[in-house]
Amino acid sequence: MKAVLVALGAALLLTAGASAASPIIIPHAGLPYHPSGSVVGEGLPLKAYAGITPSVHLFGDTIHAKLAVVADTRWVDPARLRIRAGFSPYTPVADPTVLRLQVGRFEQMTWTWTLRCLSVKCLPVYPPSEKFHVFRFPNVHVDYLSASGAADYGITASWPAVEVLSQVSPGVATALLNLKKYNWQYQLTPVAAPTFRIRPMLLSWLALGAAALVALAALVLVARWYRVLRPRRATAGVERGSTLERALELLAWAHQHGDETLQRKAFERVGDELGLAPAVDELSQAAKELAWSPRLPGDDEVEAFTEQAREQGRES
């Protein structure tokens, strides 16, 4: 008995904030009655309380609609409850929040909707006579589903009336009306549909195509740069033949490409190779003199030296 009193006390505290006026509960036909009693009273398995705060507000303000469903878990599984509510012309700002409270067999679920109306339908019409606008939302339906998912029974709760006041104070409204200098306009001009010089989808595809062309051009430039600047083998094919022949090929390549340092080293290498054979020692000395000569030899001199060194190398 003490637990039942605590549960009922908690239900009264929560439902007091959910209802701005005395709740009106309309049972559906076929609502089960339990003679053995329930924690919500009157032998009923569940009850619903609907309230709106504030019930009087200025145009454009947000309001909160709360629905509290109190259930006896001995007869009701709260997971099977389904809510059907409409608030036209108000629209929810976000999805409703759900608060659950359970004490023993007693369980209360509270749904809270945050609502706002900025359309012309919610404007207080003034003048000629009305300074406010009253709305009555459709009844909210609480259905209890059977195990198969069909509606078994339910109850209906009604919302209190909502009164919308003008943002213009009564004093200012009276002064303007007495002066009769202003024409009140409350119709909202619809916003025209946006126009585009180029369709957004076409523009996105053009941007992707331009990006692909830029990427392709970058690859071409990188490939050309690599072919021009990559390290080249200084002596193509020098692996073939003797060491003297490879040295002579290196000399020819260095002279052809104007590489002075490599040409002098090539002359010195040829001189070392020729110095191994006594018969060509004079040609070896000539190669070393050319390697350290202040003046680089011309094409004819290099060609003549190369031919002579190759012939002397074959003879040795």
C-alpha cells in the first residue's frame, strides 16, 4: 500500500507540470476494466494527461506540448504504446523527447514536443477586431498494441486551447489605430524559387572534368621532366669489350656532351690502360698530358687519339 501511494504521488508531481488545465480523458470503447484494481485507480490499466506550456504566447514563440501516460505494468507493457498526435499549423522543432519513470508496478512515460508556428495562419488578425488567435489541436490518441502489432485498445486526451497574441503592445496598437496612418499588412510574400545560370549538377560534372584534365596535364609534365632530368648512364654499352674500349667510349661520350671533368678523367683512365703495355707507353703519356692540358683538345684531336689508342690496344 505504501508503494502505491508513493507511485501515485510521483505521478501527480509529473502530471501537474504537464497540464495547464484540468485534463480531459476520453476512454476508447473496449478499454479493459480490472475489478481487482490497478495502481492508476478506477480499475483502468492506463491514463493519459495532456498539457501545453505556455498556453498563451506571442507570435513566433516556441511552446511545449506534454503528454503523460500513466500505466500499471501488471496489465500494460509500456513498449507497446503508440502515440498519434497532430499540431497543425504548428510544426515540431525537433523529435519529441521521452522521459520514463517507474516505481514498482507504476510507470509513467512523458512525451514532450517543442512547437513553433511562423506561418501566416498563426498571425493575430488586427484590425478589425481580433487581437489574438486561438488554436485547438486535434485529440492525441494513445494506442496499446497487441502482440501481433494491431491496435488492441487505447485512450484519447485533449489538448488545452492555445492563444497567440500579437508582438505589438496594446498601447502601440491603440495609438496606431487612432491615428489611422498605417495600413496593416500581414500576408507573407512567397519566396521565389532559386534560379541558376548553370544547373548545379552540370556545374559539378564540369568541375570534375576540369580537375581530371589538370591531373592529366600534371602527369604529362612530370613524365617529360623525368625523361629530361633523370640520371643517364654515361657509358651505354661499355660493359662490352675490354677495359680500354670502355674507357675510350667514355671519353667519346664525355667529349660529345661537353663534360670537361668527365673528359679529363676519361683521358687519365685511357692513359692508365695504355700504360700497362710498354709498346704504347708514349701514347699513355700523351693521354695524361691531354687530361691535364689547360686547353681541351678539339674534335679532330680526340677522334685521332681514339683511333690511334684503339689500334695500339689491339696490337698489344
